[in-house]
Amino acid sequence: MSDTTINLTSKIYSYLLKNSLREPDILHELRMETRKLSMAIMQISPEQGQFMRLLVELLEARKTLEIGTFTGYSALSVALALPEDGVVTTCDVNVEWTAMAKKFWDRAGVSNKINLKLGPAAQTLDQLIKDGEADTFDFAFIDADKSSYISYYEQSLALLRSGGLIAIDNVLWSGRVADPEDCDADTVGIRKLNTKVLTDERVTISMLPIGDGLTLARKR
């Protein structure tokens, strides 16, 4: 028993993966391919991807949103958990990274479930709201430019149905959010978002020390 979260050493982390991770081969291949990129640190951890698949199943989600695609691991994770009529709408601006993503989505046979929107995410989300899609999404995952997190959060909340769930990545930001002397724009953006969500009565929340920190916010 413990009244604090365990310190996840490399030995314990290896045990965790060995005894809990069920990563489909196509996801493993994509993760290994992404590791070759200079920005590979942006990749979510495999246990986080698995956790998101579980959340999608628990929600019985059919319509999901993703802000920040990178090489497509998180979108693929969610798509694999969706039913055949499910759709992931994912937003990004990078053509090269999303080209890699589409290659793996095709190989996994889930391209029909993923709707990639290339362009600034804020504009895409505003358009979805204007098109009458507010209150229709079951799940949203936010993992893009951190200085815009509050805007993405508000837009996602508008698009989410009552009882839907937002998952926000990087909320611990390698511990930098806890350093008051770190005033980098991204750090400040995450810190402001964390403060906002804590007092937001529109949602029920939990911040989890998985990956680089993951906040779950359920729309009431």
C-alpha cells in the first residue's frame, strides 16, 4: 500500500510494459519508424495509446477528435478501437509527418475511419462548430502547440457531447510546469490550462502521471 504514486524507475517501467502492453504489430512498427525522426520525443508512449483505446471502448465512442496528429500513432490507436462506423477527425499542419501517418493507416486498414484535416487546428475546430457539429463528439485528444491549449480546450469542450471525454497530453511537461522560474511560452500555456481545468465546474477531472502527464476531463 502507498499514499503516493510509485516512482517509475526504468526497471519498473519495463515490468509494466512486459506485463500489461498489448500493442498491435502495426502500432509497434509505426512507433519504431517514428523513433528515427529528430522530433520523435513528440510520440506518445505505447501504454498511453493502449489506455486511450480502453477509454474509447468504455465510452462506446463513434465520433472522436484529435488536435495534433504527428506521425499518426494516437489516431491509429483510437481508430483501431472504434467500430466500423467510427470516425477520428484529426488536425495537423505538417505534410511530411502526416504522409507517414497515412501510410500506416492504409496498412492497418483504418483509413476509412480517419478524416485528416490539414491546416491550423483552431480554424478547423471553428469550422466544425459553424457546421453544426457542437455537442456531437464522444472523445477528444489534445496534443498540439501548448501555447494554444486553452483555446483548443474550449473548442473541444464545445464540440463534445455531455458525458464525453477530453484527454489532454503533456500536462506535466517533464516537470517544467512545477518550476516557477520556467516562463517559456509552452510551459506557461500548459500551466494556465492546468489552473483553468482545476476550477472548471463544467467538467469532472483527473490528472494522471502517465507519459508526460495526461489530464482527463469529462463534460458534465
